[in-house]
Amino acid sequence: MLRLLALCLVPLSAFAQPVVLLFPAVGTTARVTLSGRVLKNGPSGGSSTLSRNLRRLTTSNWEGAEVDVRFHQQQAVVRSGHDGNFAVTFSAAGHPFPQGLQTAEAAVKGAEPGRATVDVMDAQAPFFVVSDFDDTLAVTNVTERRRFVENVLAKDELTQAVVPGMAAFYACLRDRPHKPVFALVSGSPVQYTARISRFLQLHDFPVFGLYLRDLGPSTLSDYKQPVIRSLLEAVPGPVVLVGDSGEKDPEVYAQLRAEFPERVKAIFIRKAGRAEDPSRFEGMTLFDDPKQAASRAVAQGLIEARCAERVPSPRDGGAP
């Protein structure tokens, strides 16, 4: 419905040259998978936040574009699919990829190229983190339709509110000699990749690989499970899952824990509505204050007590 409305409101003249979206990713020293989308009419600037967001959501995809993808002195050429999407996997081939933050590039002739950060996980990292976005890191009010639409369409990375204390909690999860990587698996649309990346950077979150939703009939439900399963196949070791109670994160994470009981190390769920039924959160940490989550993470051996002490609590005005 929103897409149809936007198509009526935004003329084709509002769009600029084609653009390549390359999504930030996580990987290992042995393998890195990169994905992205080619937009035939990349959105130009707009006079208002609403118009910019509508243009993001209504850009047309470029099918059959020849995409030149490069990562760490390797190159692959692929063609974009009917939805403009493309993906390529690079193998280290005897020379491990360097650990830490790397850069990947994707180019199409006649289009603005894409660049993205790839976080290559330390082989000795004790776990990696999979996180939700809406109402877990950013205040989106998914359970309140009017406020949700306002946050999606009328807000941007500068005006959308952050969940207080979550960046500090994540910084503690990251604060280890062998640093874990962070993957954000969210129902937010792939067209919001740049907006979400800037939001995370603005609020001092660790660098995330972004695995956002490709809007369509096949992703109306159960879209997170396949993505997280793929991440569990690609990234070895235990995983820490973080989400919120507003939608189906508890049920999704419980399902994955049942499928991968040896892999799911801990589950943290932020209270964001629909938290009355305790059976939804069995074996999980349900919290409304990130300081509570940090304290529980100390008990589980996930973070250091010295770092947890610095996680602010909204209850005391943000002071540690």
C-alpha cells in the first residue's frame, strides 16, 4: 500500500543515476559472502525526510546488470537477478583473509559504485552476535501502527530515537581480546541500508553486517530464520541473539535454539510490548534496562564486570 502511494507521489524526474548498493557483511578468514542490489534509478535528494524515504522505497531494480565485485585482491563478475540482487562468495584459497574491518567494492558501468565494510571475525572469538534493529536498537514503535509509520517514513538517521544504553551494552560484548562480529538481521527494507548504517555510526554502535529484508510476498513472515541459519553456517562458534518482545523475536530465537542447541549461547529480549506471557521468554533474559542485560551477561561470562559498570541506566538519568 505504501509503495503504491509513493509511486503516485514521486515523479520519475525525482530520480538520479543508477546506483549499486553493497551491503556491509561479516565473514571469516576462510570465506566472505557479499551481496547487494543494483538500482536502475538511484534516489536523489529530496526536500523533506518523507520524500527522501519514499524515493528510497520506490526505486526500480536493474535486472541483468554486470556487477564487478572486489574483495581483498580477488574479483568476481556476476549478473543481477530480476530483483536487482546479486551475491558472490570469496574463498581465501590458502591465504587467510585479514581479521578485522576490511573494504569491499562493487561496480556497474554507468552506475554509482558501492563500497561496504566487511568485518572478518577473529578465529578465536568466543561468540558472534545477531541482533534485531527496530525497538531493539532504534525506537520504532512497531506495535503502534501510527507511530511506526511515522518513524519509518517521517524520521531519518538524525531524528529517529535510539534505545538508551544499548550501544554501551554492545560495546561491552565487543570489548574482548578476540573481538566478535555483529550481524543485524532486521525487517527494515534493504533500501534503508545507508540510513541504518549512518544511524549505527552516529550512536557509536559497533560495525554491523546488515542483512535487511527484501520486501515482497515471500518475506511477509519467517524471513529471519533463513538468514540466521545461513549466518550460522558461514560463521563458526556460539551465537548471542538479541531482539525485542514487540513482534516475534522470542519465537524466532526459540526456534533457532531448538534447531541449534549447541550454538545458541544466550538470548536477550528487550521489553517493547507483548511481554505479559512469561512462556514466550523461557530460558531468555528479558530486560527493560540495558544495565540489567549487562549484569546478566557478566553472570554468563559474556562481558567483563568492569565494562558492565559503565553501561548507563535510563532509570537514573543515564548515569552509569
